Amino acid sequence: MREPDRIVRLKTVLARTGLSRSTIYRKIAEGTFPAQLKISTNGTGWHESEINRWIADPVAWRPKT
């Protein structure tokens, strides 16, 4: 049985990827980094599985269709 996919916040994404905040948002706009999810009125997060997929192969990463 699989564990549910966790939602991670920006601080965790910054630490895991080593990218800066501005680089993450630029890559999201370019389509080369997973887009964030709106989790509350003022909060966003990312699926941990998508971040792990990006970390495993950042050059070949593409959004799932």
C-alpha cells in the first residue's frame, strides 16, 4: 500500500533543490519545474512526488499530461 503524497511548502522545496526562490518561480513560468498547488487562501505547496521526480532528473522533467 502506498503512502499518501505529502504536500511540501516552499522552505522544504528550497532546501531539497538548492534553488533560489526566484529561480523556482522562473522555472515554473518556463514549464521546467512543478507548479505549486493552492492549499489555502494564502498558502501554496508542491506534491512531494513531483519534487522528487524533478530532483531525480531535472533536465528531462516534464509535467505529467
